[in-house]
Amino acid sequence: MASPVRVAVIGSGPAGVYAAEALVKQGEDVRVDVFDRLPTPYGLVRYGVAPDHTSIKSIARYLQRVLEDPAVRFFGCVELGRDITRADLLGCYDAVVYATGAMVDRHLAVPGENLPGSVAATDFVNWYCGHPDAADHQFDLSVDEVAVIGVGNVAVDVVRILAKTSDELRSTDVPEQVIEALSKSRVRRVHMIGRRGPAQAKFTTKEARELGELPNAGIHVDPADMDLDPASAELAESDRKVRGNIKVLNTWTAEPADRPRQIDVRFWRAPSEIIGTDRVEGLRLEKTALDENGRVTGTGEYETLPVGMVLRSVGYQSVPLDGVPFDERSYVVPNEGGRILGPDGARVPREYVTGWIKRGPSGVVGTNKSDAAETVRNLLADLPADRKPPEHTVEELLESRGLPVVTYADWLNLDAAEIALARSLDRGERVKLGRWDAMTAACRNKPPAG
């Protein structure tokens, strides 16, 4: 009798969990082990989706059902390259699927970018979403004005969190220490800045509409920024999302409501320098336009904003995995339908990718489902009829290294602790613990030391 097909999935975000689901649904007698360096599953659903977007976060309940399938196991606090190697995985499994996403932000490449107060929006998002790596990050919220560079959904999320009061966020799962820091915020004006025009904005109409409905913040767009060139006007006519965005943006051209905080949405501006000596004191912007080829060009006209913090949100990129082929230009693992390709273009046997590390940071959470299904179809088709059982089990390997692995049952302890904490603070459905020591203690069902 043939032994079960054993597959390792690296990464427990939507891409990884959808791959696990496809494997147990499409394959006969398949066993899947899902690994994550964190003690928590769900990836960007837990640490990237804004805390006040509870309907999107409910996707975790769907992913939970996959991880509770008897054919799927969760191994938390196991990091590829630190605790377990690519060779280890290939010795324990018939195939490996990498689903590690896009973990770092892109840079602006302008003078002053490394000044204190110039930070990645991803760091700010990780902080308010309770990522344990960001628990000790500090952001100077004593400044009056902040610039957010970018006009995608992540930028909109950051602007919205900055413009809301801490009381408005108390019903969410934001860690208690973050709520305390936000309660002391002195930020009164937030600038959201795009290099291109309103027709090229990447945010969705729903996200944009939310900004205009904040009870504590007025919002404004300069009417001059809403002038559309012929190509943009045509795009606004033909593209439903663009048409919806333009409609919402046009409602913001009137004088903003007089509220404690203000949001300025600025198009046709590109950062040219972050100004300051010991920290951020201003942001110099160059006005832009599109040339005849649709490329952004500078006009030589400049203005300076008196901001004390700059948050860049200009895209994500994946990072190389130890020993796995990687394209340094496109920041993805070279692949064909999820099958990894080596430097010579030949297929790398038994190794696959899915999610953002496969296709780049594009699509919505649900896009990962069809993406994973494609990868899994190819993986199962590639299984040799005469395959031999793996050399050894991953349990033996992890035990021999004395690694404190977090199981799915351990994660449920942490889950219960966060729900109980919310109840004790009268704060919604859950409050994230957000610190490594508190999280790992909760996993073991023990009070944190000290």
C-alpha cells in the first residue's frame, strides 16, 4: 500500500492555507504540514488587514476550517533558514510549497529617507496590527502633520488609523499599548500623496469612501488636481473602479468640514527630499505630469510640507529564501504555473511557489485561492508513480533540535487568551497580545514571566 503524499507548505497566510486546502481536496491521501515562523497562523489576514475592517478579517474563520482538517497540521515558531533548511524539508516531504509572501517595503530613494521619523508604512501597520516584531517600535505621534506617500489601500488604511481617535479603535483588536499611544497622538493633519493623478490611484472606491465618512476628520482634494487629461478621462469612462474613485474624490473638492483632524489628498506630487537635520522636519515635493508615453515626469515646480513624520507606502517586495532561486529584478521566485525554475530555466524538482512570492504583490486575498489551485494541480501532476517515502519525519528532526514548536492546539490557547483579554477590558471580540513573551506564554497556557 502506497504511503500518503506528504507536502510541506512554508507560510500560513491565505496563500499557504489555500494551498493546503487545495492539496487535501485535489489529492488522494495527501498530508500537509504548514509552517510559520510566528506562533500565529493567517499571515496578512491577522497582521495586514486593518483592525477596523472586521468583515475582511472574518476570512480567518474560513482559513481556520482548513487548519482543523485532520490531514493538515500547523507548526508555528519554525523559521526556514534558522530552524529548518531547504534540504531538511526535501528529506522529509515529497514536495515543498513556498508561500512566504512579500515581507518588506520598497524605498523612495530620495535624500533624507533614513532620517528618524521616515519609516515604512509596513512597520506602522505591523505595530497597530500587533505583530510581535513591531511591539517595541515607536512612532513620534507628537508631531502636528504627517505625510503618507502612496495612494493604495495600505496608504488609505494608515491615513484612516492616524485620523481616527483611540476611542474609535477601542472595539477593535489593536493591542492595548497601541491604543494608549494613539490616545496621546497630537497629529492634526495627514497628507496622502500620489505621484500620478486621481485616475491612476490604486485604492478601491470602498476604501476611499470610508475616508470621507470619518466623524473626526475633514477631507479635501485640490480641485486643480482633479483635472483629467484625455487618457485619464477615457479611463474614467471605461473602468468602473476608476469611475467610482473619481466620483468620490470630486465630493472632496469642496471646503472640508471643520473637524479636529484634517486629511489632504494630493495628486501629481513626487517626493524629492525628506528635510531635516536630526529627524524629519519637512517633505519637499515636485509637481509631476504624464508625458506622451504615460510616464511620470517632474515639472521643476516644488513645494515643502512641514511634516514631522513620513510614512512610505509605495509597494511590497518579496525577499530571497535560502537556496531557492530568486529574480532580483522582479522580486519573485522564477516559476511556470508555480513550478520553480532554476537559473538555466529548467524546472527544479519537488519545489513550488504560490501567492505573492510567485506572482508579485497583486490581487486581493481571494486571488490566492485560484493561484494556489494552479500550483497544486501542477504539483500533483508531477508526482512520480514510483516515488519513495521520505527519508525521515519532520517530528524526529524538530525534536532532535529541541525546538519549542507551537502546535495548532497551542495557537488555540493564545486565541482564547486574546478573547478573554478583550472581555476583561470590555473591548470587542479580541485584543491582541502583540509581544513575543506574552504570546508564547499564552500558547503554553501559562502567565507571562514578571
